[in-house]
Amino acid sequence: MKGNFLRAAGGLAAGLAGVMAAVIAVNLVLFGFAVSYLSRTDGGRVRVSEYAEALSQDASGAWTMAAEEAEALRGRGCWAMLLDAGGAVVWSQDLPDDLPRAYGPAQVAAFSRWYLADWPVKVWAVGDGLFVLAQPRGSEWKYQVEMPTEQVGFWPVWGAVMLAANAGLLLGAAAFITHRAARRRDAARSEWISAISHDVRTPLSMVLGYAAALEEASELSGEQRRQAGLIREKGEQLRGLIADLNLTNRLEYAMQPLKREWLSPAALVREAAANFLNEDLDGLHPLEVSISPAAEETRLLCDRQLLGRMLENLIRNSVRHNPQGCAVRVSLERQGRRLRLSVSDTGRGFSGEQLERLGRGEGAQDEGGHGLGLRIVRDVARAHGGRARFANLPEGGGACVIDGLRPTRRAGRKISS
């Protein structure tokens, strides 16, 4: 579940990162287009320098503006005036009657950059005088923006921090939604598996019972009893599949209560090996057990039944994949405070597809099994703090190595060493 969630969250994060990158790129392109477009237009603004340069003074000292510019200025709804060095109006066009005809230095300083009686104005030096051009009220926004130079570099950094914070919140919310959806989905799947298993168990028990009775019925022919035996055998395989499915489901979602106790893992390995050897009547699968002295003295806090099931699945996996025969080796050694268990064989090994599936945490399905056996191995190892790795050996054959089984302690001691 954790791996599925991390993969889903990682995929979602990558998708969101791609979307954010695309949004940023699109906005940059649109911003660049806007800058390019506005740079080619005047945006309706009046260029005061053009009209100031259209002023001319005749020999008598009177000022006039070229007729074309004067008409253009009037068409824009603007008025203009020219102040001499003393602040008196020496020329004007459409100057409102309610405005003064002379201005002191303080008045000139007040309106030269902003507004004169709510008229947005612009100024331009003409000789010793000052050309003042006023646009219609409400036609232009003019306010001063000031910022200390030491803050100029702060705002881009702060903007990046805010962008990162928003991206983090977005990704966090997406991960939370994904996690909650995954939990609901997994809970629904778990309930469905449990319900189906319960519904199948009762009719399956009846099938097995009747098949066993028919197998032993003397009034039936030998072929009929053999067919009843096949029904019983396949029914038992189906019951084992249901049990494996339920166990996998409980281990996957941490619903299997572990009955932990301090046990000798070396003894568990020998017990599993002895059980297998008692069943290997044809002798096609010789089994070798190797236990290091340090592992002999180690105790593991574990669930006896689950650990035994893990060993049984690993050994039987080698047998099932190599019906022609192979040697099987089980080794147990101590590495620091942890145990390492490995089961290998000299058979045909795993196929590339099986290794890929096992690497993704799935079962190794083949024509001889349903693929849950090795998945149970992985889940039991994880429940005991370990990690199962599957690989092919250079000399041939396959191997499963389980590292990190813990907690452990030395025999005769009550604390971990």
C-alpha cells in the first residue's frame, strides 16, 4: 500500500509540476506579447515633448503652436499653457477660466509631476519657460511608487518563496486526496476479498467433502474414484489459493495480528527443512542448510506461523519451478543486530518478466502457480523488519535474500545486542 501510494503521489506530483511549468511558460509568453504590443503603441498617451516642440516664438515675443499640433491637442480634449521664468502664463490653448494665470514656485512644484485641479498634467522645459499640458480628467492614473533600494532585491525572492509555498500546498493537498482515495479503495477491496472468500468457503467445503467420500466409495469404478480424487485435489488447491489471498490481503494492509515471541530462527529453519525432506520422496531436490555460529545463538522476535510459512513458500517455489530436480540451499547468518536469510537453488531461475513483477512488489505468476506465494514472502519479511530481494545467480538458478530481520538478541539475554 505504501509503495502504491508513493507511486501515485509521485506521479501526481510530476503531473502537477508539469502543469505548473506549462502555466508559468504560457504566462511568460503572454506577458512578453503584451510588452511587445504596448511598446509599439502609445497606449493613448500624449507625448508632451512633441507638442512643446511645436511651439514657436515670433520676433515680437508672442508664442504660437503649429496648427496641426494645436488641432490634434484640441481633438484629444487637452489644454496647454506656457509659463515664463516668473510663473506667468504667456501662452495658452483652451485654458479653463477657473485656473490661475500665474503660479509660484511652490504651486509649480506641486503640479509639475501629478495633478493641477484634478487635471493630470505633464511638463516640458521650453527655453526659460515651462510648457504644461493637461489631459482630460480621469484619463490617466498618476501616483508615485517609492521603494528603498535595499528592498528591491527582497521582493523577487519573496515572490519565489510565495510561489514555492503555494506549490507545496497544492502538492500537499493533492497527496492528501490521493492518500485518502487510496485508503478508501484499499478498504473496499479488502472488504470485497473477505466477503468473497467467506462466501466461497462454505460451498467449497461441501465440494471437498463429497469428493473425498466419492474417492473412497467402493461401489465406484477406479476411474470414477480417480476423477473424484482430482476434484478433491483441485478443490484443496483452490482452498489454498483463497487462504493465500486472505493472508496477502491482511499482510498488505497490516490487518494480520502478529503473535510475536522470542524464538530460535535456526530451529525454525531446521524444522522447515525437515518437513520438506519428509515430503521429497523422489529425492530430486536435495536440501542443504547452512547456519552461522552467530545465527545459532540469536533469538528473533517473530511470528512462528508466518515465518514458517515464508520458509515453506520459498522452498516450495524452488521445487515448483524445477520439477526436473535441483539442489536447494537455505542459509542463515547474523549481520550486526539483524539476520539475513537466503534460499537459493540450482534450477532455471526467474524469467525477466518474473523479476520485473517481483521488483514491483507483485507475485511471480507462471503456469504452475497463482503468484501469491512470493508476495506473501515479501509481506512476511516486511512485517518482521526485513526486505526480500529476488535475483538470478551467475552460476545458474534463482535466489531470494531477506535482509534486516529484527529485533534480535543473543540467546540467554533479555535485551537486544
